[in-house]
Amino acid sequence: MEEEELLKKGVKLYMMGRFKEAEKLLRLSMRTDPDSSGSLICLDYLIRTLIAQGKLGMAERAARKLVKESGPLIETRWILGEVLFLRSKFEEAYQVFEDVIREDPDFGQGGILERIDFHLKLKKEGKKFKPNPENQKEAFFHFLQFQGYVALKIFLEAEFAIRQALELDPDNPTYHFELANFLKVKPKFCPNCGEPVHPGWRKCTVCGFSLSYREPKVFQYCPFCGGIVDPLWNSCPYCGRDPSQQALWNEEE
């Protein structure tokens, strides 16, 4: 369908950093069929393009519309909090983030409430936080790396990149949101064949390996992520890489 193609192209342009072109296609997609199943996804990415262009007033209106139309979803409420934070509406943003984290503590990664507290204290003292432009520029580069790694399904590097972006620009709620969302959907891997598996699965659907294994008595540490792995496994269940490429052995009875 036409609106689906427009949505795909708009998302691709957003991932490439071509935000103005992405905004045009996403708006066109929504006008083509506002009641389609992809309209909420389209609105989500439209908000992101508006944030990237600094159109925060428009982004807030779109975020409130998204929350209203999608219902009380954690992801959409977090996006609203993100926009409110950027607009320096710290009290309202704090309430939104606090409600989300209370409902799902695993979603609120990145210490966003502590960052808002920092700004509220500055506001009370009549001061403003001035970020380092060079750090922000480098952080955005890591953010683009993160998006690329996610698209390529290189998840260990993706997590490292987004955490680097947060270290350089800790007050950017976009990075907080992306890290929280990434950790929420980060896949697990079969320790035998390295294919993604669901956390609730008992066996890998690709190789049939039992996922209800105990920690091995003879083990090695994965040289890439530090997780404990069996020497017979072809890949680490935590990062999906082949630990035999660089082994650090540790034997126990």
C-alpha cells in the first residue's frame, strides 16, 4: 500500500539523518491513510524527526496526540516525557517518567529522574545548564553508530555506542529513551548456534539445543562480554560471539 511505502521511506530517511525529507514523507503517509495500522508508528517517527529539527512545540502536540490515540502505553508516555524534558517542563516530565518507571522499573534505564532533579535544583537557584557543544556533536555521532549497529543486528556494539552517547550528553532524553527501549527488546542468543531466541523458550528452534542448561563445571569467560560460557558452545549466550576466537580459560571441579 502507498502509505506503507511512504512510511518505510520516511523511516529510512530518518535513520540516515535526513530529517526534513523524512518529516515530509511521514506527514504524507499519515494524510494518505490516517486510520491505517501504521499510523501510530508513523506518528512516533514524526515526533523523532521534529525533535531532531528542534521543532519542540510541534513535537509536544504530536506526542500528546500519540498518547491519546495509542492508550496508556509505556513507550508512548516515555516519548511524551522526553519532549517535555526538552521543553524544560521538568515537573510534568518528572511525573510522566516516574509513573512509567513505577509501572515498569526495567524500562527506566539511564537515570533520567536524577537528571531531571539536577535541572530542577538549577531552576530553583535561577541557573541554567549549559551543555558542551563538542560533546553533544560526538555523542550524536555515537547515536548514529548505535542506529546502524541495531539495523545490522550487532547488539553488543549497539549497546556500547548508545552508552557512550549518554556519557558525553547525559541530559539528552532521546538517548535515555533509546537505551531503555533497546534493553527492553535486546534479544537473547542460543549458546550453541548463536541464533536469537525468546527468553521463554526451552529449546532453540534452529538447532534444537536445550536452553534450560546449568552453568558448566568447566567453563571459560567470554573475552568479549565476560559472561561464563561452556567450552563446547559455539557462541556466547550473552553477546552471540564465538568465544574460541580469544579464550581465557578457568577450570573448576
